[in-house]
Amino acid sequence: MGHLTEMEAFATVVDQGDFTDAAKKTGISKSAVSKHVSSLEARLGVRLLNRRTRRVLPTEIGLTYYNRARRVLNDAGEADALVTSMQSAPSGLLRISVATDFGINHLSPTLSEFLEDFPDIPVNMVLNNRYVELISEGFDMAIRIGELEYSSLRARKLTETTQRMIASPSYFEKYGHPEKIDDLNDHKLLHYSNQSSSNMWKLTAPSGEKRQVRTAGWLSSNDGQFF
């Protein structure tokens, strides 16, 4: 920022022809403009301006520097204007990764309203139960269910959901009902192969204690087969 301030002060002096008018243009004192230009000349180790009684003119090197500096300052101004316009009118493709059930039952009904409010933002919603790598796979956001692993990415809680452990009546008749978490070690548990938690169930006991139980098989969410 210091270099840009010096550059802007110098370019304004060249544009206006003297330090007094440059000070009025930039909204700072004449002495501050002079200090910025002197600091720039000291940093570059060259004289950029010929200071005369009534008018200030750039040296040959100063004119060359001015032409490049003015382009840099114009580009910086255009960059600021671009960001401002993007904030006032959001646009661009939004890629979302979301679990299939949640996407169909909860997110899809709100998409039409979102697209109506933001017509310049097309949405590419990918439905799968795989934990995608947001940055390397080009996603802007992902909606995930369950406890999040540590990450430098920003997260915001959307809602709460309830998970249940279920089995068929015939299974309970054959293997009995588990009464506590430790009983699950003697049962045949299934796990989604695409989940990030490997072949483990993460459970919370009524006391608040968090436990993990290893599963014996898995369910592939791609082809619906049990193993």
C-alpha cells in the first residue's frame, strides 16, 4: 500500500503540474504529497521530477515511470470497481456437493427460489454420498451430515438431523436386541463404504460419552450391494 500511495502522489503531480493542485486532487496536504514523491525518488534512487518555480515537469526517466505507474494505478482502480460490482450483483457458477437424500428432500425444493433471486448464478448440484475434496475437485461448497473433521475450511451449521440404528424383525429374532453400546460388538453392522469415517460407527452414549464401534461389512452406495 505504501508503494501505491507514493506512485499515486507522483502520478497526480505529473497530471496536475504542481504539488498544490496535486494536494487538492488527492485530498491530502501539499507537504504530504511532497513527502511521498521524495520517498519514492529515494527508494528508486533516481530523480523523477524537475522542480521549477511555477511548474513541475517529469524527467526523462520520470516520464517513463509515469506511463507505467499510471497503467498500474488504472488497473488497481478497475480491480476495486470489479470487486464492488461483483458484490452488488452476484454472478458465476456455484458447484455444490451434497448427500443424495438431503439434496433431493431438502435442498432441491429451495433451488427454484434461489435461482429466481439470483438469476446470474447457475447451480451445479452433485448428488452423492462421497466426501469430496472441495478445492481439488472444484466445488464451492459441500453440505455434510455428522461430525466434521478438523479443517481450515469455514463451516456453518444449517440444521439438525437424527440418525437411527435399525434392523429387520427377523434379524432381532435371530440375534436378539442389543441393550447397550458394547453389545453391538457381537452384532452384524453395516457401514457406507463412501463415508470418511472408515468402517466405524461413531455413537454417543446417554451419558454423553462418545464411542466408536467397528463394523463387520459395508454397503456400497454406488450399486446398493451388501458385503
